[in-house]
Amino acid sequence: MEVIVHQSYEEMSRAAAQAVAEVLNAKPNAILGMATGSTPLGVYQELVRMHQRGELDFSQVTTFNLDEYVGLPTNHPQSYHFFMHENFFKHVNIPPQNVHIPSGTTSNYRAFCDWYEKRITECGGIDVQILGIGSDGHIAFNEPASSLSSRTRLKTLARQTIEDNARFFESRDQVPVYAITMGVGTILQARQILLLANGAKKAEAVAAAVEGPVTSMITASALQMHPDATVYVDEPAASMLKMREYYDWIQQHKPAAPKV
Ligand code: PGA
């Protein structure tokens, strides 16, 4: 894993957006894996800015979102469908038929999950996956004890996640208890992964994911097994990393490193 510590949330977001832009410049019909939550908002804003300046074209892009709450209709303000439309899709030129977000209202979850997995494969697999991390170390809604080879499925949210996400709802009782989520195994198949974290509340999860043992108790730790995962963090989120000095040393020496 490459760990890059940034001075601010804005700088972190710009760097991750730049990485996505590089993928798109090399492959205009790339498959993007999208995440929701407060963390990737800055990346989406930066990608929208690049698009508005005419630097980035999304007309051939296909997207797959990580997860969705069960039971929320797509027009519910807290649904991830709504979030993605408001914060990203309505500002860029991705053809609507190329957008995939798990359904939180299907009548057959098992069939939907199988279809979602099949659709990712049919499209050629995810080129770059954006990820946040939960304070319990989850990626997407793969809560502690999720199999590290899990696929898209229905998942019961952990109490911690419900509490963390209650800030977006009027009350804690309104946070759905179930979600549909890509599995850890699904995520690990993305060719490139960008994990983002900001704020001190994420420091423990980040340290466990990057420097702790690979364990289903911290599903983000499975990214240690991925050949191309980069961790973008701000200073507070990096504050519990033991090898911080080495990560900075690597970045410092990167420009002069032999080209591979
Ligand atoms: P957040 O959520 O970006 O809103 O902190 C991250 C996550 O739960 O994956």
C-alpha cells in the first residue's frame, strides 16, 4: 500500500481526483467504482470542476457504486442514489444507462446481487475504485467479520455505523439497519484502489487497516493484499500511523526513483 499524507482535506481530494483523471485520460471508457459518504465529496467536487473546465470527459465512462441502504426509495434524500445524483452525476456527462447503483428496493435481493456482480464482469471489471473507511474499519458496508472473499450481498449494519451515519438522518431510528453492498472480494478485484480518510475519528481505523494484521475485524485491512492500493489521508487521519516517517520519506524520494 502506498500511503500519502496530505496537509488538508482539500489537498487530499485534489490528489485523489488527479489519480482518477489519469485513469480517464489513459482510458476514456474506464469503469469507475464510486463511494458515498462525506469523505469523497471533495473528490467529486474536483472532478466536476475539471469537467466544467473542459479537462475531463465522462461520456464513455461507466460507474458502479459500492452500496445502498435497504428500504430507501431512490428519491429519498439519504439514499445513495440521491446522494450520487446531487453530488456528482447531475454535474457531469455520464450516460444515465452507464450508471449502476445497488437497488435498495428490489423484490429479490439475491437475484439483484448476482446480476450486479455479473454486470461488473460484463463491463470488463472496475478500473479504479474510490473508497472511504468507516470508524469500525469497514469498506463499503463490509462490517467487522465480513468474509474477505465476500461478494455483493445484503448486510446488517453494525451499531457503530448506524450511530456514525445518524448525523445525516433526523434520528438514529431512521437509519436503515440493512444495506446491499459490494463484498470485500468484489472490491479487491478492482484494478486500482484509492482509499480516502480524513479527520481524527478515522485515525485508529486507518492505522489498523494499513499497519495491523489482515483481519475480517477491519475489512479495510484486506487492501494489504491488493497490488495497487493507495491511501490518501489528511494529517489528523494519519496521526496514529507508526511508520509515518517512512511514508513521507518514500514520497520525498519518489521523483528521483528509477522509473518502473
Ligand atoms: P464517511 O463514511 O465518509 O461519511 O465518514 C465512510 C464510510 O463509512 O465508508
